[in-house]
Amino acid sequence: MPRQKLTLIDPDVRFFHALADPTRLAIVRELAGLPEVCACDFTTCCDVRQPTVSHHLKILREAGVIVSERRGTSIFYRLAPGAIERLRAFSAELSGEPQVIPASTLRRNARPVERPLPQA
């Protein structure tokens, strides 16, 4: 079976793949302690050049880990509002805690989303 492109796979895989790189994890750690950071300031925490930082920021943004806002010629980044909750939900799933029922399944005539069973 051919390897799937990262853009076509499970969003959780993209999310954790984005966090698995040391430079991207350093960016997330930097953002965790601050309300926002200018893109130009990441070179000091990551010890890489600006083009490399931009590449990593793009991957984190596409995975839903961070969000950005342009102000004039600067771009400011912060953790995505749902990023921490995604980590908590995944952790709860692994520990066997009950899952929260999505609101969409509570609406009349809504069908629950079926997930394939893991293959052994």
C-alpha cells in the first residue's frame, strides 16, 4: 500500500506529527508561556534561521496547533484555542475515560459518526 500524504490522514496524526519535531515543540513551549509571539522572535528560542522557523510555523498552523494574526508587516502567533483541549481529549481517550458526546449527535435526525475499529 502506498504511503499516504500527511494532508490526507487522520487529523490527530497531523496534530501529533506537528508536535513531534524538536523545533516545533520549542515553538509550542515558547507560546505556552506567553499570550502571543511575533514570528521574528522565534529564532532565539529555536536556534534556527527565519526561513526554517516559517516552515515550522506553517506546519503547526496547518495541523491546528497554533493560529496567526497579521499586523502590518508582522505576524503574531498563539496557541490555537482548541489545542490544549485536543490533548486533554486524546489523553482521556487513552486512559479509558468516558467520551463527551458531540452536540451534533444530539440533534434530531442526526446520525452518530462511526469510527472504524482498530485492526489487530
